[in-house]
Amino acid sequence: MIEIPFESIEFQIALLLLIAVAGYLIAAYIHQSAVVGEILIGLIVGPSFLGLITYTEFVSALAQMGAIIMLFVIGFDFHFKTLLKYDYLLIGTSGVILPWVMGFMFAQYFGFQFEGSLFIGAALTATSIAITANVLKEMGKLHTKVANAIIGTAVIDDILALVVLSVTIDIVSGAAGLTDILIAILRPVLFIVIAAIAGLFVIDKIIVKIDNSKLAETFPELVFLFGLCIAFIYALTAEIFGISPVIGAFIAGVSINKVSLNHSMSIKKGSEYLYIPFASIFFISLGILTDLHQITSEIIPFIIILTLIAIISKFAGCSIPAKILGMDTHDSLTIGAGMIPRGEMAMIIALIGLSMGLISQDIFVAIVMTGLICTIITPLLLKDWLFQ
């Protein structure tokens, strides 16, 4: 009798790709973004329902690769001069402070201790740039003014969320000080400056030199491999500096997108081939990561209210200042909606709070569920309301 090796890597990859196809079919059937279809199919095949696949280290690694490649590709559609604007700093700051304050006040109202309330508020601060960027790319809206605003604000948002996390940990440990806050702010800013300069003035020249060599004429895929290597080096370096690896990959894409190649395979086009399967696995993993069995009847009201606060605070915190800064109503609302999704940063903050004993397991699950709901809502708002 032939035994099927269910635990083998080959079987898991085949299953994930088949699930990805099913996710596209669901998205087409319900007339929604592929992101929604992939997350829903991840819920169905994951621990919540069928239990066909779990969030193993292997799935996690593929999902992380997907997020890095996805933001690397998306970075090719942006330029630093369109992202680095003072307006985005103001919008991002408001979009971080309001969720933190509202989340904290809500937790205090529910009777949580001061330290636990800080972590619950902090978990609502960070926007998941991967979700919105993918939806905008899918809808062909990456080259719009509002897309520049959303991505630029999301990058700042990620940095500020890191500052919030650092300050929260320092307050809880009783070591908060001006020096710690300044280091938390300057560290990610320093990375972005160094990464941008290295990309524009060093890596670009190396790529051109390789492209003009005889080696590139013989092996046109060589530059693509080098470019992909740079994306992961940037992602690793970003993590060392304490910010999301996907931000590093995004900066890598922005840094080298002006390079003109004569003999080599396009870095962007080559990466887009990888983008399709790995990005799908990333979104599927969000559904797999969520186990609905851990939700109790007692925690459901908390999840509902926390989700509403997460949506309203981020939407208002970004759309209102965008409107005040002179953007029209449609673009302001689009920016607010595009900043709603929460991702890996919310889960990391919640996990730190759980490991420190400041929040319980059911509250951790509530934060994960809030992030998932916010992620699903964003494509619905952007596709069916703001970009109809």
C-alpha cells in the first residue's frame, strides 16, 4: 500500500498552492479582492474548521518570504520624493496616538491594570503596510496620489509604532526616559537614511556594473538574483534596527527602481513571478494563524468593541488630519480606510504583553482576531466603496 507523506515539504507546498487557487475562486465568487479570498480559505483549512494545515515554522517562513518579496516589488512603483513629505508625518502621528489613547482608555474601562492597558493600546497602533499595498496594486491604484499618501504614512506609522512599543516597555519596566525615547525614534530613521543612500549611490552602481559585464550577457538572470539578495539583506538589516523587515524590503525596492538594465533580466519582473505564489501564502497564513475555537462567549463583546475602536481610531486619526491638510474628502477617507489593517506588529506587541504576564491568553486571541477583522474589512472598503 502506498503511503502519502503528509508531513513532507513537497506535500505542504502543493497543498498551500492548491489552497491559494481556491482562495482566488472564493474571491471571484464573492466579487472581492484576492486578499479576502486567501484569508477566508486560510480560516477554512486552518485550525478553525478543517484543520488540514497549521501555522508551522515552515508556513511561517514561507509567509515571511511572501511579505518581503511583496513589499520589494511594490517598492518599485514609488520614489522617495513622493513618500517623504511633512504631511505624511502629521497624518501618521495622529494615526498612532489616537488608537493608542483610545485602546488604553477602553482597556481601563474594562478594568485592566495600567500596564496591561498600555499594551492593548499599543497593539492598535501599527498599520500593516503589506495588506493595503497589495490591495492597491491589485486594483491598479499604486500610481495614484492617494496611494503615495497611504504608503508614505504607513512607513512613518511603522516607525512610530516601534517608538510606542519601546516607550510602553520602558514605562512598564520603570525605565522610561528621554534618552530611551530619542534612541527609539532615531534608530529606525537612521536605518532608512543609510539604506536609501546605500541604495541610490552604491548598490545602483554595482548593479549597473554587473549588467554591463560579459558575465551578465552570458547569465542575464544574475542581476535579478543580486537584486533579490539585496531585498533580503535590507529586510534583515531593518529587523536588526528594530523595525519591520517588510519596511526594509520596501526601501530596497524604492532604492533600486531607477536602475536601467541593458543585458539583464528585469529585477522587478523576476520578483513579480515569485510575488504571486508567496504573497498568496502570506495572506493564507493570516487565516491559518487564527483559531476561532479559542474564542469564548465571554470574550466576544470585548473583541467586538476592540475591533470598532481599532477601526474608528485609525480611520479618524488619519482621515481627519488628511482633510485638514487640504486633501479632498474622497482621498481623505481613502487614506483613513487604507490605514485600518493591523498585521504582524500588533501580534508581536500582544505576544510581548502575554509573555510579560500583563495580558491573558484570551486577550491575546482578541487582539489577533481584531487584526484579522481589520485586515478583511480594508479590501471591502477600498474596492466596494472608495474605488467603485
